[in-house]
Amino acid sequence: MNIRIIMVAHAPLAHALRACALHVYPDCAEDLIAMDVNAEEDPEVTLEKLEYLRDDLADRPTLVLTDIFGATPSNVAKKFVEGTPAKLIAGVNLPMLLRAINYRNESLEALMQRALAGGAQGVMQVAVTAPQNQVKKIYDKKQSNYQQ
């Protein structure tokens, strides 16, 4: 059974991330739920919307991803998962989401660790020039420097 992933984020981030993920993994539509939180929406209203999903939490492992720790979506998601076996991660980004989707058939604990790693590894400075100490590859016919 695949783990269900619920994203709770400031509008329109959750639906935008879902659209990107479905572009890469079109088969995960049933396992990926997005809830955008509008700025003018009362947090209790958002929590009520999430409560419709609560019945499934007991039957199915769930990973909840939210954008900013301490913001309204995160606070609502925290209330939502309290007392359930669901796991909650703040700081969602596309690399984290794609990693979570890719490994959603693993245990919830393993999936949480993979998602955290994917999110952290997806954030990096990108060099605009090749490092001075990069060795040229023998198979590099153009003698160009490549970064990995």
C-alpha cells in the first residue's frame, strides 16, 4: 500500500507543487492531496476542511508536508496530525516532494527520512564556472569541465 501524501501550504503553493509532481509521476494522483490555505481564511475553517480526511488516517499511513514552520498552514497541519500515526514535515520543496512520491511504498518512517534528505539535498549553490581543481575526464573529447 502506498503512503498518502497531503500538502498543506499557502495558496497556491500546494496545488502548484502537486501539478509539478503529477507531471513527473502521473500515476500518483490518488496518493497526493493538496490543500491551499488562503490568506483571508480562518484557520479553523482550514482545519475543518482537513478533518474530512481524518477517517482515512487510521487506515492508511500518511505523510503531511507543509511550507513554513510556525505559519498558519503548519499550525493547522500540526493540529490535524495530533493523535494520529501521521508524520509532519515543514519546509516542503519540489525535490522533497518528488523523493517522497518516489519512495511512497516504503515504511512511513523511512519515507520521512528520504523526504527530509531529498529536501535538504535539493538546496545547493550552483557554480557558474567549473572549479579550478576539477580533473578533466579521459573520455571528454572536447576537454570541457563537467560538474555533477
